[in-house]
Amino acid sequence: MRPLPILLAGGGLPEGQDLERLKRAKFATGYDGMVLPRVAVPGSPAPILAVGVEPDWLTTFAYLPDLSDETRITAALTAVLIEPDNPRLGNDVDLLSKWFGKPVTYTGEEPYDDQSQQAAVSNGRAW
């Protein structure tokens, strides 16, 4: 079973017809694992499904304006559940660019392991 973090405008989790459309769309993705919907919070496993609101923390997410269109829900769930590297997913760069009002460029990450720590000490980068 896999958690499915959902950020829903107004809070909570989908209910009623929205939940039924979400279940049908999940089935349509071909994903054969079970999912357990959870309210998305900072630190939730990414990517998350954002419905009607974008996250206000850095994360990878699929955005839907609402849960009325099963085709769009299926595409979003496919990205979230099956294709976490899908370029259509929103990410840290998108959120930072929006918040800062200017384009932000991702330049990569430094590895954080014993070898890189030793290199940082030996070349004077760590103090």
C-alpha cells in the first residue's frame, strides 16, 4: 500500500462523487497497487496531488483545478503514481519562480556522503 498525499483546497480529503471519480481514475491508470489517501503536509512523500490549490512548501506535485474531469484526474494520477519524473509535474523550481516573481534555475545538488565531507574539509570549504 502506498500513501497518496492530496492537498485539497479547503482542506480534508475528497468525498462523495469526487472520491468516486478519483477511484475510477486510479483504476484507469493501470496502477495495480493500493493507495491510501492522506492529507498532504510539508514532508509528505512526493509527488503529491494538489487540487484547487498549489502547495506553499517545496515539493513535486500534480495540479488539478478540481476533480470534475476524469481524463485530467487519470493523467495527474499517472504522473503521481507511475511517472514521478514526468516533466509536467510541478516542482521546486516552478514554486520558487512563482514566489520570487522571476525565473529560478536549478543547478543541481552536491552529494552528501563521507567522501564529499572529507573533500570539503581537505580543500577548506568546511569550517
